[in-house]
Amino acid sequence: MTRALTIALVLAAPLAAHAEDDSFLEAIVSSGPRTAVAVDRSWLYNDASRVAAPGHAIGLARVTYGTGSPTRAFAGNTGTAGGLLEIGGEVGLADRLSAVAIGAQGEDAGGSAQTGGMLGLRWSVLPGSTQSTHLVLSGGFLRELEGHSGAWGRLTLGHDAGRARLTASLHGERIFTSGRDSVDVMVTAGATVPLTESVRAGLEYVGQDLEGVLGDETEGGARHILGPVVSAALWSQRVSLVGGPALALGAGQARALGRVAVACQF
């Protein structure tokens, strides 16, 4: 896990060192094929509001490091214990329909390495890929690091307001074992603006285990995360590199998190 985190941080280093150097990023972008389809995966914790195009695949690798409770295998989780490595991808099946699969490796409550993952389908509710508003409905099966299985569903809304990019989602899941909440609820939101033609920066928010607000909570209470995000679209927008620190609050403690991700569309 330490090796995976080191590799991811090395990948993110040029972005941090050259975010203000337009010529550096333009040189990388211009070196890629001009016929590439934009990967459009510029969030760390929020779900993408566009699905993979038919006949295309998006590969994803993501590393999160922090301290806290056992984690479940989905992108917005704020309860990561130690390091969490996620590898997976999305494949466009038909117009406005794709399949997603993500595997995760991290630590359970006892500090032992465990694996989990999620499978599902993503459907773009609104027709047209060039419009400014996007709505994606998704759902499927998950297996958390503790070894329990469940079902998940998510509704994601994205909107381009001029130069700003806005997103929000509502995520729910049900773990099929005793002693757990009837439904786990999570919300995410984010906003970014362009710094250069290739680089965007902004903020992301995650609220996890919010079912406690309604009195249905057996897993320690709500958690919140807020942090900056910087993304770069490289190689003619075929590769997306994203990274940023964050502060997680709730469940009786405050802690720092860090996450980097890279995605590539084929």
C-alpha cells in the first residue's frame, strides 16, 4: 500500500510543481493524439456526471490515505483506515448506458489488509452529450472491506455554468447484515473553475452516514469532508490527473485525508 501511495504521489508531483506553468501543460497536451475523446473525470470524491461513450473504456486508479473507521468501497467514502487503493474502470455499453467495476484494497478495523469492490450500471437520463446539464442514475452491488455485501444507488447532477463546473449527488446503500443501518446515506457537492486551458481548481464536499439526522444510525454518526481539488486534462484530454488534501470531521474526531487519482479513456 505504501508503494502504491508513493507512485501516486510521484504522478501528482508535476501537477503541483507546474500548475501555473502554461507552457509545461500545453506541451504535454499537444503531444497526445488529436482524435482522443475527453475523459472528463476531474473530481476526487464526486461521481462523474457523464457516462463513458459507447465503444470506449475508462481506466481508473485512485489512492486515499487517512485515519478513521473501516471503509466501504465507493469513491466518496470518508472513513478510510490507513491507505485505500482503488483500481477499476467503466465501459460504454450503448448510447447513454455504461457498466462500472471498481476493486478496493485497504485495512479493516483490526488493521488487516482486506479487499472489496462495487459493480453497477450507469445511465445518462438526459439525452445529448453537449448540453450544459447532465443527470446520471446508477446502481448495483457492493462488497465492503469488512466482507459484507449490499446494494447501492446514486443520482448525480452536473451543470456547466459559464466557466464554472458544478456537481451534486445523492448516494444510498443497504448492507445485508444485522447490526447495520437500514440505509446509509451520503451527499456530495463540488465546484471548479479553470485556471488554464488544461487545469481546473475548486472545492469538494462529502457528507457521509447522514441517516443519523433522521435518527437511524448505528455506525458512529455523520462524517463530513471538505477540501480543495486540482485537476489537469492531459494528452489531448485523454488522461485526467486529480489530487488534493482534505479535512474530515465528525464521529468524535477530526483528521486529515489525501487523495490522488488518474483516469485514462481508450
